[in-house]
Amino acid sequence: MLSIRQAFSIAAGNSLRPLRWPMAALACALISAGCADTAYYWQALGGHLQMMQATRPIERWLADERVAPVLKQRLVLAQRIRSFAVTEMGLPANASYHRYADVQRRSIVWNVVAAPEFSLTLKTWCFPVAGCVGYRGYFQEAEARAQAQALAATGLEVNVYGVPAYSTLGWLNWAGGDPLLNTFINYPEGELARMIFHELAHQVLYVQDDTVFNESFATAVERIGGERWLTLHGSPSAQQAYAAFDARRRQLRSLALATRTRLAQIYKSNQALALDRQAQAAMKHIAMQDFRDDYARLKTSWGGYAGYDRWVAGANNAAFGAQAAYDELVPAFEALFERQGRDWRRFYDAVKRLSKLPRLERAQALQDSMEQHHV
């Protein structure tokens, strides 16, 4: 969803795709479980129902003479990608992504993330079903920004970003499942495939209270699957466009990782009370300035491509912390996929076995797998 998708999605501000809380909100509101923060849960329920009211089966969109031919072409492409997800990747064959909705805006929801001044650890919120996650989502941007303002008033660094899709984790397939949306249907072919694969991966496996494991797994699935789709079915122009886009994304991710590592070292000394806050702030400021200077050089090498300007301008502890969830364990999952002979069924079974371990043990097991793969 998509992350979801990403700081490294099509437009800056769509940095993280998936959003898991709507199912929690629905469950809480529908069963009247006496949840705290009732207004928040009801806005989630209302927003989801409004989206579903705008949803129609793809066949009806294709049969409607008023629908633009370009949209029909994209819907047909999405259905080919959806079929590939089942036949070639072993992803769930269910109701999700066989319907479409135009929600009349660029994002379906807006996420709020927050972190302390000298930490990359995100503030978490806990929900029924979904467990504890490091973000809080709103169907109205104004409400998200009001929440961000309230968090900032407590001294936290905050970041608000629109996301193009969210997952109900398969819980609502009986009601039609998750729809395709106008917020991502026009993404370049490779990115559209990745979006669908990412969201379906969450229906294969979702572990409560472990955002990094969940998002890294889904991101690995989308990367591997997206490249395979383009290799087998993408036109030369689609392959070239994706290669250029993905090269920029990988370079920015590398720069972000280097900056996160640098900040983590600065904050580690802060935890040890080795430096006063003024010195700490000065070191942090230098690291962030270096990050933006390095980005400016990258941008020049890209011929002035400005798709990440907004994310970089607003980058802070919260933005870096949220982005890390989608990257941290991806190399380990990719190595695990190779160790399973690039067999999707074996890969999913191996990941499910890992998911049964305690949180720290599963992360260590993944890292050990990656090290063994490179021996």
C-alpha cells in the first residue's frame, strides 16, 4: 500500500505505501469493543466505507462507454498483473484487485509518524488485529496535520505523507477485497506491478507488532516480482523507464541509509550522556545538511529530476525511521529467496516458519541466512 509504496515511490510525499490500521478500525467500530479514541476509529470506518461505495467491478468500468480508453487500458494491464501474481508468484487468488474506485484525490489516506529529537525510533500506536505500528493514518489530510501539530507540541519530530493504498490483510475479501485505486493506477508499469505484489504479500503473512518484518518481506516480494514481470512481459520502453527510475531510487535509498547510520551513531552517544544537547544538536544539523548537499549532487547527476525534493526537504527522524521499516531486512529476505531456489512456495513457507520465532530471534535468523548465502 505501498505502503505502503514509498519515499521512493512515484511522487515525493507518497513515500510509504501500506497502511494496516483500517481493518483494526473496522473491527473495533463494528463490534463496539469500547475502544478509546472513538472519533479516530469512526473516521477510519467512514473513510473506508466511502471508498467502497465508489468501487465497481472492473468489468463494469470496461463496459462503460463514458470511461476514458486510457483508464480501460490500465485496468486491463492491472488484471494481467493480478493474474501473474497468482500463477507465477503464488500470491492469493481472491477478490482483491478485481474492482476499481476513483476517490477523486491523489492519496487515499495520510500517515502521521513521529520520533524524538535524538532518536530514530518511531512512536507507536496499538490497534485491534493489526497490533502496534509506527504510524497513524487519516482519511482527511487536515486531521492528519492536526494530529502532527499536537505531537510536535510535545517535542516530537513529525512527518505527514500521503499513501496511495492500504491493505485490509485479506479480512475483507468476503466484501469485495481491496480495490485498485486512481491513486496508483497510472503508475509506470513496473511500479504498478510492485504495488499490487506488495499488497498481496501482506495477505500471505502479517505478524503483529513487527512492522519492519512485515514491510521488508512485502518489499522483497514486490522487488523480485516486479523485475520478473518486466523481464517477461514489459515492453522495451517500460523496461528502460523502470531501470532509470529504480536506479535513482536505489541511489537515494543508499544515501538515506548512510545518513540513518550516521544519525544512529550520534544518538547512541546521546543515550550514553556523553555529550550535552547543544553539541548533539550541532552534530545532527551537520549530518542533515550533508544529506541535503549530497542529494543536491545526486539530483544534478539525474539531470535535475525533482521527484524526491519534497521528501528530502521534510526529512527528519520521523521520516528516516518510517523509511527504514521498508528497507532494513529486504536484503536478508532476498537472500532467503535465493536460498530457497527462487521457489515462491518454499520461500513463503520459510518466511512463515521464521514468523513463529520471537521477534529478535526471527530478525537474527534472517541475518544469519543472508550471511550464509554470501559465504
